[in-house]
Amino acid sequence: MAAAGTKNFYTLLKIERLQYWSLFTFSLLILFSSSIFAQKKGKMIELVNADRLKYVSSIQAKRLLGNVVFKHETTTLSSDSAYLYDNNTMEAYGRVVIRKGDSLTITGNFLRYDGNTKLGFIEGNVVCIDKEMTLTTNALNYDGNLNIASYFSGGTIISKSNTLTSRSGYYYTQSRDIWFKHDVKLTNPDYKLNSDTLRYNPILKTVYFLGPTVVKSKENTLYCERGWYNTDKQNSFISKNASIVTGKNSLFGDSIYYDKKTGIGIAMSNVRIVDTTQKIIVYGNRAKHNEKTGISIVTNQAVFSQRLDKDTLYMTADTLYSIDIQDTAAYRKLKTDSTIVPKDTTIMKAFYNVQIFKKDLQGVCDSLYYASSDSCMTLYKSPIMWSKTSQLTSKEMRINISKNTIKSFLLTGNAFVIEKVDSLKYNQIKGREILGTFEKDTLRKINVTGNSQVVYYLKDDKGKLIGLNKTDCTDMIVRFKKSGIGKITFIKKPKAIIIPIKGLDPTAHMLKGFVWLEEKRPKSVKSFFNQP
């Protein structure tokens, strides 16, 4: 019996040894095959610590409880509890913390992570902390291969004084770039931003606009569909339907550079500056505006336009320069000049190659000055003005605009008014100074003062030319009718002669200084730049 028992014992021992070695060999095969699989799929997730461990064969996973810590390449993952599956994936629960180096920390309530693909998903009060910013969201996806964290259920990013929210976003942990999409809002103590799509780099402190974007501050409102804004330096470059609205003024251009600290904006190509209060629009291909001084400069095919009653006055020059005078340095400087300029005045200067076009009034001169306080436009250096069939010239010319219409003009220094009768005959009025008045944009009366001279053709009741009146006197008043010169009142010592029309040589009766300059007359706004 004893021998038989001993034999059975050794038989059982052999069987157990065989089972052990079989199990050991099988385990080695499993580990070997798992190692090969892991090398193909990715580095194995390494368990660093757990207070308790239990293997659950039904799901082929280790059940880990208490102070659970994993490591995968350069990333450390910790939680209250977790499952580590045999296929190199894991799930973590409760106080989940992901640390990548010393630059990125992500916390949440639940984590699912695949060590083969390095793809992770974390949800529940998710907080992603970077050196430059903090992201909070409900759920976050993480791609360890591309180093991208993304969310699609709304997120908030706080970076110093900036708070940004959006429905979806992508965070590139290496470049620190963050892409936002849908209902993007950025709030700063100095401004608020709304956008469809933008990119933000917290290191560069720069926001890149990639879709329709509005930036509002106390001073202005900025709109664009492409561009960037540096939140630290407070400067920006915007394009594609770019505009900056400051109070009553709006600036548009293909591209605009704006520095909020200096208040300087520079617009390029297809520029428009709009003043809604005074119904003024200034066009050009380059414009510079300084909010602090109120100074604007427009060049490169610059055109000024102002709505006057039922018509529009257009003006071009090599350079258009304006000052919007409030309580600014520009006003304080002007107060020291001999010219007294009241506040709330817009001053405009146009210089070199000035051209003016209105349906019933055209002009050219070297330079021009305009002040909204008295609505007076002054033309310098050989100015010429045309009104229907009349040509006006002098050394200096002033045009008064009131209630959005031209009311009067003043010609000083060799003042000359010429009215064309036909291709050879001209009515001529000359004096030291000529004051003219308009009614419904039509020249009605002129007062000629000092060394007055007139040459005009007489007509009978049927409108037929019958003679020429040539008169010299000190002063005169000339009234116009639709067909031209009507009644002339001579004041102080008139000397007149009447010359019959028969055999009259029109060229022999031109006043000194007469010159007809029709070839310089602007034909349209397009003719400003020699366009057909």
C-alpha cells in the first residue's frame, strides 16, 4: 500500500511538473508573441504602481486599484483605478492625470488609451494645462503620434488676460498652435472677438483669422476674413473684405495694417474712407490714418467724393490729406497758427494735379484747402472752374458749399469769367475780384469789383447776334439767364462802345489774358485717370 501510494505520488508529481512546464512554455510563447505584436503595434504600456492588482480573465485585463501609475514612452498616466488590457490598451477612472514631459498636463474623470496607436480619449471635467494656457472641456481626444489634442463639444481656453471659447478645437502640443472652429469668442479687457475659424499661438500671443471675424473695442470695430492680431503688441494685419470702423469713420481696403497702441492704420489697394455724417467717401490705393492726431493721407489714384443735394462732387489729387480736429494734438497745434480753426472741424488738403468733377461744375488747380467749419473750398495756383458754358479763372478761387449744395464762389487776382457763344465768339468779364452766386446749381449773378471790363455779344428778340458791347468801368453786376448773360448793371464811370456784328473780327476783341482751356476740363470721374 505504501509502495502504491508512493508510486501514485510520483505519478501525480510528474503530471504536475509536466503541466507546469507546459504552462511555463505556453506563457513564454504568449509573452514572445505579445512582444512581437507590441513591436509591430507600439511600445507596451508599463505599469509603474498600483496598491492592488487582480487579473480578470473574462476580459483579459488586469484590474488595478489605488495610486495607479502607468508610463508609456515619455507620457505618464495616473488614476484611482484602471484596467490594463492584454492588447496594450487601458481604461482609467477617477482623478485621471496625464503628464507629457514638463510642458503638458491633462486631468479628467475617465481615460481610454491605446498604446499601439497612441490615441487617447478623456472626458469628465477635462482640464489641459500648458505653460502658456489652460483648456477646459467636457471631452478631449489626444493623438500621441501627431501630438494633437482636440475637442468637439465646446471648450474654454484661458491665457493670461485672454479667454477664448469655441465649439471645437485642435491643440498642437509641440508648436503650441490652437485651431478653433464654430462660434469662436475671444474676450480681453480691451476688446471682444467673434470668429468662425481662427488659430491662436499663446507663445507668439498671436491670433490668426481664417474666416469671418469681428473684433470690437471701445475705439473701433475691426472686420476681416483673413489676417492676424498680436494680443501683446496689439497690432494686426487683416485682408479679404477688411474694414475698421471708428465712430463716424470707416476704413476699407484689400489689406489693412493697424497698430492699436499708436492708433495708426495703413490700408492698401481698393481703399475707401467713409464719413457717414458728412456723406464723404475717399478712395485710393494707399491710405494712412492716425486715430490720435485725426490725420489721414490717401495717395495713388486718390478720389474724394461728397454727396451734395441730388448730385455728388468728386475730386482727385496726387495726395489727399485730412485732419479730423477734436481735442487732439492737431487742434492744439493749429491754435498756435494765425488761422483760428474751431473744434469738431474736418480740414482737407489736396495737392498737386487737383481735378474736380460735378455734373454741372468742373475744375482744376495745383492745390486745394477745405474746412467743414465754414464749408469753404479754396483753390490755389492757376485754378480753373467750368460751369456749363462758363469758364472761371483767377490767381485764387474760393467756393462756398452750404446745405450740401454750391452757393457761391469768389475769384481774386486777375479774375476772369468767359462764356462760350460759338467756336469763335466768347463773352468775357474781367476784374480784380469777382463774386458769383448760384441758385439750384446754376450761375445766376456775379459782382465784379475793381478795373471791371466786359465784352459780350448783343442779340435781338429772336436771339440773332446783332453786335458787340465792350465796356470798362470800376464795378459792375452781371445777371445771367438760361441762355447766358442777361442784364448788366455798370457802376461808376462806365465807358462803352457798340460794334456792329457785320464785319466783326472776334479775335480782335479778346481781353488781355484771355485763354480758353476746354482741353483741361474733366469730362467724367473716369477721365481723372485717362480712362475712356
